[in-house]
Amino acid sequence: MRFPDASVRRFAVRCLHGLADRELVEYLPQLVQVIKSEPYHYSALSEFLLLRAIHSVVVAHPLFWHLMACSHSLSLSLSLSLS
């Protein structure tokens, strides 16, 4: 993990708050990859993405499919309970 300090990761997530939904969707593939390397199931990034998905179908639909596309990874499948 490149930035193991949780405060650095929380700062990065706060920077994402300013993005519009359609802008955020452009970064979803990379953000889903970051979730895979988070040290814990609960993280600022996962909470942020879930809350944005709850409030916007523009985010929810692509987030679902990005998560499904990488669910073949056993560790992610277990952490997201998709399998």
C-alpha cells in the first residue's frame, strides 16, 4: 500500500467530495482497485462510494458493474460478500 496512513487516505477521499457524479464515474475503475488494497473492509473510500451510490443512480449503476467485474478476485468477493 502506497499510503498506509489512514489520515492521508481520508484527505484523498475528502478531495473527491467536490466531484460531480459524472466526473466521479470516470474514476470508478481506479477507485474500485483502491478498495481492493484497503487494509480493512470499512474505509473512508468505501463509505464515500456507497453513500454516493445511494444518492445517485448515475454512480450506483457503474459502481455495481465495476465491483462485479472484479468480483472474481476471491479476497474482494469475500470482503464485499458478492460470491
